[in-house]
Amino acid sequence: MDAADAPQARPEGPVRMCVICRRRFPKEELYRFTCPVHGALTLTADTTGKKPGRGFYLCRDAACRNKFERFKGWQKKCKGVGNVH
């Protein structure tokens, strides 16, 4: 069995997916944003990774960060969380 046939090592710890590029990364390599509460209209950056509520993860790629500024998919996912419509 050569290196191409060997199973790939799985990363240690939790793995999350970037909402823009859909690639998977270890959780600590991603930025986390949480759903707004009480009628706010923007996502909240979660620098600790421990805020309660629905979260979205974004990789560190510059292209993904640029697209995330226009990302509106969170509005549907956050429906019913707080007072977001």
C-alpha cells in the first residue's frame, strides 16, 4: 500500500464547514458568527466560540470573507431565533 492508498488522517477535535465555500476545517481555524437576537439585523461575531445560539462558520480565505458580506442565507436559518424575520 503506497501513500495514495493510505486512509487520510482525521483532524483532532470538532470539524465545521464554511458557509461560503462548504469546505471542512477544524473548528479552531474558523470564524464563528451567531444569529441576531431582539430584532437586530446583522450577525454577531463570536470571538470566544462559546456564545449560545445558532452559529455560522467562515473560513479565513479572503474570497470567502468578501462573499460573506453579501451572504443572506443566515436570515432563513435564523428564522424563529429571537425576533428575526
